[in-house]
Amino acid sequence: MNISTLGSARATSSNLNGMSELLRQAVVEVRSGESGSGTGIIWGGAGLVVTNAHCVRRGAALQVGDGGKWRGAQALAYHPHHDLALLAAPSVSGPLLEIRDPESLRAGELVFAYGHPLGIRDALAMGVVHAVARDDRTKYPRWVVADVRLAPGNSGGPLVDAEGRLVGINSMVVNGLGVAVPAGLVQRFVERALSQRAA
């Protein structure tokens, strides 16, 4: 390995370490009753967590975990069709994640999934964008499909690009491919939910 290659490898490793630390601060575990935990993203810097609707059982006691400390949370909004839920968690805070427009994604781009798969905390998996699937009716991006390994516990966690920008929220695995809700759709869901509560 020559010096320039070694330097590039070290820079890449440093970038990944920085991204992993950023995501660790922006992500919480989500526990719904006695069921297994999923992952959630601290939204807007403090007080709100976005996760998958399938991670949050209606009527169950909700908790979010941050650094081994569990705190109570409350469901504010659900959108089962998009597999999204918004939680109030006043005691949590974290860095803002920049949102990436799904229209700018291209097949083959590197992406990273962060979460707690199979009970393994703070795991980072790497893959590539496979496609951006569109809604048949609206033609807007509906799913980001990526060749990235997901497992139970990744649900509700972030899918980010190589610069750490939020691409989507990991939701499920279909035919071996990871499927995420596009970040723009998540943002619209949160804005709508908050405006309806304020009305």
C-alpha cells in the first residue's frame, strides 16, 4: 500500500468514525411495552423522536433509551401507511441531521444504516442505493431501496449518505433489500402532525 492510498484509507476511516459518532448522538432506542426495541431519530434537535409505526404499539407504555438511560415518551401521531410515528420525548436532545432530497439519489451511491439490530447497540451497516421507488398515484418518492443489511432493531433508524445526510428511515426488508421511508416524506409527516396539534 503506497502512502497516498494509506492516507486515503485513514481519511475514510476518520470520516466513518465521525459519522458514527454523529448518529450515535442523534439516535435513541425505542421500547414499546415489553416488546423488543427498535430505533428512533431525535427530530429537530430536542423533544421529538421519529420512528416506525410498527415499532410503537398503540396504548403501550413507551420509552426511549439514550446511553443506557430509559425515559418515558408519548405517541403524538401515527401514519401506518407510511410506517411512521412521532413521539414526544422532552428529555432527549441531539444534533440536527441534514436532510437529503431523495430526488437527488442515484443508484450505486453509498449509504449507511444505523441502529440496534438483534440487540447489538450502535451498529453501522454499509450498502448502495438500489432504486428510489415512486408512489403510483402521486409519483413522489415512496421508498428508498438499498442493498444494505438490515435486521430487527434497525427499524426506525436512519439511512444516511456518505456525508451523513439523512436519506430515509429504515422500515423493512423486501427480497433481501433494505427499504426506507424517504427523508422528505418523513419531514412532511412531522410538519403536518405538529401543525394539526397546534390548530
